[in-house]
Amino acid sequence: MIKIFHTADVHLDSPFTGLNPRSAELRRNELRQTFMSMMTAAKRADADLMLIAGDLFDGTSVSRDTVRMLCREFETFGRPVFIAPGNHDPASPGSVWQRVTFPDNVHVFTSTEPEGIDLSDEDGGDTGVTVYGFGFTAPDLETVPIAGWTADDPGRINLLVCHCDMTAQKSTDCPVTAAHLTAFGADYAALGHIHNPPPPGPDNRWAYPGCPEPRGFDECGPKGAVIAQIEKKDGVSSVALRRIRFSRRRYEKADLDCTGCDSNDDVRVRIRELAASSGWGNDTLCSLRLTGFVSPALLIDTETLSEEDFGLFSLRLTDDTRPDASPDEMAADPGIRGALWRELEPEFESADPRRREVALRALRYALSALSGDRV
């Protein structure tokens, strides 16, 4: 039996451009802390080896602090670590994979040509395990390096680690298919590239762990890594997978119905109620789309509300509410209100969400000013 800790898409040193500078630096530090937590968990789980399936780094620019942290963690782990560079951190000339000397227990697959390495135990004996892998050497990899390849010895526990895209046949990020993996014959293929992991392959023969820490609203929910346990008897293997959450933060998107709200205080109450009922806390980066029908003169102050303390790490608000007013009555109004409505009404149904938002805000600014409210 062998136990594997499988991670991918850590994206260390990500810029987090969507956050303010202070929050971005905090998130970069949290990425490093999450990686250290994974290394600790791998050791506590008594994993025999670690497989990192690409995009350990977010790009070619890697900080010295990050490199030092990695070398320290790998050395402390002490067991074999296999890394397959991905499209964000390819093993290109001058890359970190060529500039840095990692500890002896770390092997990096720096070629698109598949390579197989037989594992040895502490005494130098053969463990009956072979790890195969290949890496990106440029941001694009339109071929499938394992096409036409098979594991050398079906009697061994054969592992594959690689960065690939099983979601698009014409992908430029190594378009591996289920047929490729089945033909290769690995007992377990540790894959990377897909941040929101799909279900594992048949009999758990391959899996994406997803990213261990989300970085945007396209990566909602808790994230983590995979521990795979493999047994093989008489040439037949069985694979058990267990997912573990490591993310310190979670991104969540939702719609919030504000129908009936007459003031920003009413909207404020709705936000608090949703956060409480959803179990969101200071680990949550939340994006809310405000919907429903509200008072025509209500100006929802999304900027101020976004900066308030709702117990969340951060909050992003988009106002997509509509005026709670009868179109016929507004259009028939002989005064300025009616003139405003008739002028802006065609934009309310625009296919362009930005044009709709501008038109609705123009109406609200005008109606609010006519009502004597502070704009």
C-alpha cells in the first residue's frame, strides 16, 4: 500500500489585483501559510510521497521568501516530492526550476518527454512504485506527451503526475482525454489545471484536487487537496480518495432580493440576514448582486455598504434592482418624472447590463433630487 498527498494550482505569489494592496499582501501570505499547512498535513498523514501537478507558482516572477519557504518545507517533509510544471510556471529557460537548487528529495519533470522514476525505500530497496511525469516548457502545450505511451510494468504501482486540460479537446494546455489516461495504464493519475475539481475518473484512477486556496469568484466554495491511498495485489489495484479542506478563505457569489426596500438601512438588514443564514464569516469574500424591485427614488450606496463591517473578509455589491413603479403610470406622468421615464425607458431593456445600470441610476439620481433627498 502507498499513500499519496496530491495538490496542484497553488499559484504562489499571485498578485490578487482585484483586492486593495493591504488585502492582496495578506492573501499572498495566506497562500504561503496554506502551503505550509498542506506540508504539515502530509507529514501527519504519513504520506509516502507528494505529487504537485503544476502551477505551484502563479508566474515566472517568484520571491526569495517563497523559494526559501518551499525549500525549508520540502526538506522538513523528507519524503519524495514530484513536481510537474504547468502553464503558469513552465520549465522554460531561466525559470525558477533552473535557477533554484531544491532539496535532494525533490524531483522536477522539466521536459515534455515523459519520464519514469522508480522509488526506493530508506535502505535503497525497490518499493515497487514508479512515478511518471512530464512538464510544460512553455505557456502552451498543444500535444499530449503520454499519447502512445504505456507504463512499463503493469505489476508495479504506477503513478502519473501532470498538468493537463480534460475539459477541451482543442485546449492549448495539454488536451488529455480519458482514453489517453486509460491507455497509459497508471493506477492513479494526479492531475492539475482545473481549479473547481470535477468528479474523479472511473474507480478513482485519476483526479483533480482543485486549487488549495481560491483566488477569485470563479473559484467559489472551500478548496483543498487530495490524499490517495493505493493497494495492489496480483496486478489489480484499488484507489481510495479523501479530500481535505485547506483554504483559509472562500469566495461566494449570490443574488440578494431587495424587493420592498425603501432605504439603504433596509438593504443593510437584508445583507446581514443573508450572511448569517449562509454561515459566511470573516473567511468569506462575497459578491452580491442586488435584485428585485425597490423604491424608484432609492439610491443604493453600494460603495459605502461594501465598506461596512458585515463580518466578512470583503464584500462586492452590484446593483441590479429595478424601480418599483408602474411603467404605464410613469410614462403617463405629465411632469418631469414622466419625461425622465420616457427618455430613459428604452435603455432599461438594453442587452448591455452597463447601459441598463447607467439608465437606472440616472433615473434614481433625478427622482431622488426631485424628492429633495441628498444625492
